[in-house]
Amino acid sequence: MGNLTGYPSIDKPWLKYYNNEAIRVAIPQKTLYQNILDHNRNSMSNVALQYFDTKITYQSLFDRVEVCARALLAVGITCGDCFTVCSSGIPETVTLILAASKIGAVANMLNPTFQTAQMIDRINETGAKILFVMDKMYSFVKDAIDKTCIETVIVIPVAESLSFPIRVLSMMKTDKMLKAAVRNKENIILWSKFLKNRNNFTGGTEVSYAKDRPVAMVYSSGTTGASKGILLTNDGMNASIVQYETSPFQYQTGNTFLHLIPIWFSTGMVISLFMPMCLGISSILIPSCNADSFKNALLKYKPNYALAVAGLWLSVINDSAMEELDLSNMIYPITGGEYILPKSEKALANFLAAHGCKNPLVKGYGMCELGATATTSFDGMDCAEAVGAPLPKVIVSAFDPDTDEELQYGQRGELRVDTPCRMKEYFRNPDATAAFFKRDGAGQIWGCTGDIGYVDANGYVHILGRASDCYIACDGKKYYLFDTKAVILQDDAVFQCEVVNVTVDSAQRLIAHIILDKDVFGDDIQRIITRIHALCKAKLPVHAIPYAYKLREDFPVSENSNKKDMHKLKTDFEGLIFAHELDA
């Protein structure tokens, strides 16, 4: 590689992990639909989707996409139009997205956990006239529909692709209000009736490829302001797929991938669904994303790959009922979406090995705006405290957020990412788009992640925390919460920790929420908390020392993202152990 300059964007030290094919491979200039079709033309009888006990071959899937595309065109959805989808990862949702790619439309993937006001705004700004909603999610959108531009609601039974007896049983359990709406309102129809519209369209359904054409829209969480539409393109999705296809990962046609991450996130759509399908890997669709669903799916399906946030993996190793879990079929256990602590990663690695898993945990880092994944780890990487290295066509570096100057190895700043997988833009929000993307003097387009971290000389990316996870103390200085968290985690008795700042007597104070190792209990607890507090006093500035500590058995999880619910932590003051009591 020659002499290192010290700047990641120039040296690209991570390229040593990839061969020439991965580095030089071209991004397919075709639609997502065409890319998946071309990859599977010679294996159409293989299983593309498994939904409970129903197996859908690639041939059957593409037939469904054609029927759906004709129905969409028949009801007036054409190239460039947008329709809204509020559904989980069921076969019909997959069909809708691929049909959108085929006809050049945009599938607007509404997050069902949004508040009604958010839903109204997000739908109205698209001008979408059709809403597809899974029956089990109708209650989430019903209060919003009449206040939007939606003219027709198409209800998708969650059991639509299952056997007739199960469909009947599911319909018997359908909400009475929804049954009445379908029966009495002309503009609310079932999926099966919608598909009959295909007979009213006789033309061609497939548009030619166009660069940067959007195919789907997902949303930012809205935790730091109004949620923003994130336009994902065929090109961005294909860029993600081709990098995994040529990287040193083990896969073969017929492997199975557990699809659990909600499909209204880019990771759930691109990395957990369409990437495996493009490579001939069968996707096992799980319509609900929670710890019980994850554990039951591991037990029942024994998948070759499973992607879940760290909290779900930790729920597995902490459940005595999973002691007999057989992971001998598991090729890659994968995590991303939230930081996993080194000691938690070690505990998980021990669990995986003890239960027959052949490979270590694969970690990744990214965000919806970046198209999903920007970094990954794989066999042979020694990056326990990092989130892997950039994908071969991705560049990651840290920048001084005040000067926009690139920083050298080991210097922490805002992580920025140049990736071909990135979104096209924030939907109808040029100001937010301009704030997220920064073009440097060399013409590189950097996505500003808002994460603080650094890149080391091996090309590994280290995440320290969010730039917004800070506060200004009464001394006028900025302090980062993750610095306090890092000190607390140095104590061997601490399993997990989160630090939040709250206002007490008009001043910013820190509260440390701590989960102790499961082997710690009894009279040792007071001594351990006292020891942790003493450690903080010895290693932190006075304003970075916690005001109080709280012991927890677990962390609350946000329905919106399946990550830790930091808002609930900031409002939980029950059972605090105050620092002044420990100092007494």
C-alpha cells in the first residue's frame, strides 16, 4: 500500500481486506427488480421467501410481482408516482416494493409507530392516493386516513400467503372495526380485490433503468425533530448488494437468512431482504420484531444468517430456555444498529461457540441515509472494540465538525461517510439534504453521521457516541455522556450502562443507568456502586461525574426503532442512589 499519509480517505487501509474484484467491481446499472431477476434466472425453482410454513419460489415471486405491477398501473400508479405502505415484512410487502421498482414508482414505507400527526404529515407531503396497510396495523393509521390525501385503502391480511384454513382463522380474529370498514366503505378494499384490477391493464409493465431513480422511501426516527423522508434508489441498493456479493463472506444458493429487522428501515429492506435474495439466499420472513419472535425463529428455523440489534442477541444468551439452542447451521450471526460493549460481545461470542456456531459475530455500522451498512467485520478481523472496516467502495473518516478538516488516525471527530449506497435526498427537504451532505474540494460527497468516533491505522471504525449526547456544564465546557459511560464500563461488575443528562435545580446533571453482571448480587451491590463512584471521581472532571446511579435489570426499548428508549431513561427517577450519599 506504500507509505501511509495518516489520513483515512487517502490511504484507505481497509482495502487490504478485499481482493481486486471487490475493489473494482462495477455497480449494476439496472433496477433492483432486474438485478434480483438476473441473479436468479437459472434457479427459479429455488425458494425466495419462506413465510411460516409457506415457501414461495423465485418464479412464483416474480409472477406475483407482475400481477401486482399490472394492478398498480391499472389503478393509475405510474412511473414517478408514490404509494404508501404500512406493513411489516410479509410476502405482499416484498411484492409491492419489487413492483414499484419494476414500474418506476416509489413505495413510501410508513413507520407504524409514528404518532397520528406524523403520519398525516408524511402521507400528505407525498400526495399518495393509495395506502396499503396490513390488517394488524390498521388501528395505527385509521385516525389519520381521513385527514390525508389517501383516496383508497387496500387492506393486506397478514395471513394472505398462508394456507386456506389459517387464512380463515386469521380473518375470524380480525378487528371488528376493520371488518365493518371493509364491508361498508367503498374506498376500503382487500388485497385480493385490488389484484383483480390487473385484468384492466394490457400494456407492458417494466420501465427502463434510469440513474438515481427512487424505489422506496423510509424515514428518520424523528427523535431530534420532525421525521424526514429518505429516498432510496435502485442504484444505492444495488451498490450495497454488489459489495457483499464480492466481499469475503461465505454464502451459497439455498442458504437461509432470518428477516426480522422491520422493513420500514433501510437495513431491514436492503441488507436483511433484497441482498440475500439477490444472492440466491432464501429469506425467512418474521412479521414481528421482538425478543420472543427472534428466539422462537432461531429455535424453529435454524437459519444460516440472522441479523438483529445487540439487545436481541443479548436476550438470547440471558434466557435459560435457550440453553439447548442449536446454532450449528449458523454461518453468520450479525448485529448492527446499536453499539455492543466489548464484554457483551465476548459473552455473546462464548455463547455462540458453545452452541455450535462456526464463525464469530459480524458487526456493521450505518444509517438509513447511507443506504444501510457502511462498515462490516468478517473472519480474521481483530476489532473487538470497533464496528469493522468500511465496505470496499465506502470511505469513512473523522472530521473536525467546526472546521470540516479531516482528522488523522486515532483522532476523534464527527464520522463522515462517502458511499455509493447513500440516499438520493431527504424528500422535498433541500435544506436538510444540504446539511447532511457536504462536498469537499475534491468533489467527494460526505454524509455527516452525527456520530463521534475515529478510524485507526488498520482501517477499523470506532464509534464513541452521538455528537448530540453532550451537555454544557456550568463551567461553560462541553462534556460527552459517552466519556462517563466508558469509565463506568471499566468496572468488571458492570454488564451494560447508559448515561443520560437531566436538569436538576436549573443545572445539567448526569444519571448513570447500570445493569450489573448476572453473577453480582446480594450485599455486594452497595460496595460495587461505591467503587464505581470512586472510579468516576478519580478519572473524570467534576462535571462529568454522575449525580446519581440507578441499578436496572434491563433497558426499556423504543417501539419506533427497537433500540434503547433514551427518553424513558431520562424520565425514570425511581430508586436512584445519589452521589452525595456515597460520599457521606
